[in-house]
Amino acid sequence: MTSLDRIVVDPEIRFGKPTVRGTRLTVGEVLGYLADLGESKLLKEFPQLAAEDIKACLAYAAERERRSLVVPAT
């Protein structure tokens, strides 16, 4: 399993937002909590998460950023 295999998009879960497999936590929520709490507190607050899930969220966000289209201002 690659880290991105931990992220799923299912229209039946959280309106199709990317979530951590086996949870209802979205990638955005995990990243927000990570920024606010830090990794160790995040893992304590959400025992269903593993450190690999956090890394997968970071990898997903990085990949999405690489694919985003930038339109220069005119």
C-alpha cells in the first residue's frame, strides 16, 4: 500500500471529499488539526489515525498542489 492508498474519495462519505480510509476524517481536517495540535496530540485525540495516515494527507495535499493550475494575472 502506498501512502496515497490511505486516502479515498467516495461520494457517499463526506460529500466526496478526500478522507482517510476507514474514517470520516477529511484530508483538510487532518491537516488543520495537525497545524493546530501537532502530530503527537493529533494521534492522541484521534486514536483511529496512524502516523502513516498523516503522512498520506501531506502527500495528497502536495500532489494536489503540484497539479493545481496557476493562471498568471494580466
